[in-house]
Amino acid sequence: MQKPSLPKGTRDFGPLQMARRNYILDAIKDTFQLFGYQQLETPAMENLSTLTGKYGEEGDQLLFKILNSGDFLKELSPADLGKGAAVVLPKVAEKGLRYDLTVPFARYVAMNRGELSFPFKRFQIQPVWRADRPQRGRYREFYQCDADVVGTRSLLCEAEIILMIQRVFTKLGIPAFSIKVNHRQLLAGISEAIGAQGMEGPLCVAIDKLDKIGWEKVQEELRQKGFSESSIQGLSPLVQLPKGRKERMSALGDFIKHSELGRKGLQELQEMVDLLEKMGASLEQFEFDPMLARGLSYYTGAIFEVKVLNVSIGSVSGGGRYDNLTGVFGLPDVPGVGFSFGVDRLYDVLEELQLFPEEASLGTSLLLCPVDEAGFDYALTLLTQMRQAGIASELYPEVAKLKKQLEFAFKKQIAHVGICGQEEANSKTLSLKNLTTGHQEKLSLDQVVQKLLGNKI
């Protein structure tokens, strides 16, 4: 008999995990809606023509392709096999699993342009798939929670992204985190300043790995990508900039002073800071990081990345402005900006920091335990009353030994049981037992409701 297993990089989620995941999702969804975002969903699969070319060369390699239905080899000839993947792939796979939620959203906007009111704010909470090497905090199937605005270039959108991130982390009780911010035009200015004009694409791909592989390895990759030694050495001062935001922005202003693009990017970042200050926002977690690149090729303006301090997990949120993304779907000149929370990484963060509240793990509050037939019939009438009072309740489905029913409640982590027998049915009471303390008392039904809802009797 074959032993059941899961594909690497995927997971099952049991009741406890789902309760905790919903705790995270509720905090995110509540925040998105508070800021005026509307929810939508897109299909798990998209045409490969929609997905390819949007994430850079490395991103394209991580797309999960779906074989065509039926005889997927029917369009393939023996000669095609010798011509490589570029020839074979279009003939055997026309669709792929979505890599993120932003590109499908851009496709949705292009297809529904006549029905939308711009600026259009939307959020999505759905799984995405990436053919990456599985490791802690990195999965092949994981949920993203995206919030995007299209149809405006206002930097208020970027400022509100900072506010939403802060609100979600506050609701989840995460005490220490950093919101790193940079600008792609500033990166273009840096590329110009080091004598590598027009090479900001490969520059971004390389320096985006700085936190993961270190400066020495980044230098090696830059050499492989054709950067001169003088350009690499010209970049090195940016690896050790002053820590303060104002000091860093001032130093960068001097570094890219001859680049018009770079100056524009720095100016937009300052405008975003000014908006946050006018709204009374805290800038304690705001960190200007000129080495932040984010590898996705569609970003054109401000970029964000969020990391939780004192944990072993990488970034838990990121995003940026992508003014030109919808143009590839026939809808030019529609600016957009957005970001995403990684639910799976947030889960790992809260678990590592032991920040899940007890109520995020609770399911059923009361198990009614019938010890005889009269108790079972009585419990049937109690079940509806308890639920109408707002108490999550269950009835053990058959008359059984009390020990068996208590073991069931322990395994399911139910805090209270209500023992029902002939005596309780006659007196219209319930023997309520707290399985944590072992304390048991006979109460009226009103007293049970007050007890379980946390009120004084």
C-alpha cells in the first residue's frame, strides 16, 4: 500500500493552524476594508502569456506550468525535442499557476476597465505558487494578501501603505519591525552615478540579494553581469551609509546629484515622508534603504519591504509602484501601487515570538455530555439555547461513559463540559466542569451562559 505524502513545499492546515491563520487574515482584512479597499478574486491558473515576462528572468523560471488537457504531446514532433524548452513549452503547456496576485489584478483591470471607477482600490487574499526550493519560511504554495490602487499617481497611496502595515502589525502585537523603503528611479540614479547607466535591471537583481548572500558574493555576481571594477567600487560606499533616515537621504542626495532620475526618486520619497508626518504617523519603523532593490521587473517608483526584528524569518511584506504594468494588457497610462502580506511567514513569526493569543486557538467552548437517555434528550434542548446565546457548543453524539466523553473534550481542547443526566433534566440545571482547573459546579442555565461569556454570576 502506498504511503500518503504531500508535494514538497506544501502543507496541510489542521483546526488549530486554521484558527490562527484566520486570526492573521482577520487583522489584515479589517485593515484593508478600513482604508477603503474592496475584495475580489481571480482564477488559480492564468494563460502563460499573461504571466511570462512580468517577473524577470528568474521569476519566469519559477512559474509552475500546467500541461495541456488530453494528449498534451499531440502538437509535438520528434524534431521539436532537440530545439529546447523554448520550442517545446508552448506546444505542451498554455497555462500556469499564478505566481503572485498583482499581474492577475492588472489583467483584471484591463479586461474590466469600463466597469471600474478610478482610482480603484482592491484587495485579494488567495494562494500563489512558485517552483522555488522549499525551506523554512519559503514554500511552493502560500497565501498572499494584496492591496493595490490603480488610476492615480498620488503619493498618498504610498503613505497609506505604510499606515496599513503599521496597523496590521500593531493588531497582531508584533513589537519590533522595520519598513524598508527605496525608489527604483533612485536605483537608476545610482547606476548612473557609478558609470553603469542603463544597467539598473541587473544591478537590482544582484543587490536585492545583499541580505541573503553578503556584499562579497554580490560583487562576484556584478562582475558576472558585466559591471566594471570601478563601478563596483563606486557602489561600495552605499553599503555602509549612516543609519539615520535624514542622514542617509542627505548622503544619497550628494551621491546622485548629477542624475535627474535619481533626484526625482529621492524627492518622491521625501514627499511621502512629509505626508506621513502631516497625518501624525510614527516614523519609528520607517527605514530608508538605498540598497533595497526587490527583483521584480515591473516596479517603477517607490518600493517597500518589511522585516520583523529578532526572528529567523525573511521579509513578511513587500510591494511598490508599477506605473506601466497594465500597458502590456492593452491599457496604457494607468498608474498603480500596491503591496502584499505573506500570511505563511507572518504565521511563523507569531509562532516563533509566541504572540498568538489564547482565543486565536479556541474552537468549541462547551461540550454537552449526556450520561443517560434522559440527559441526551435534555441536552438537545440546551444545545440551541447555548448557541443562541453566542456560546460555541457541541453535543457528544451518543450516550457514552463520561470518561470517554471527557477524553474527547481534552483532545479537542474544549475548556468546559456540561454533564447532562436525569437529575439535571429534572432540575433544569447543568453540571459545569472546567477541564483546566477540574472545578465542577451545578448551575442554572442563565448562570452557565454568564459564566461562559465571562460575566460575574
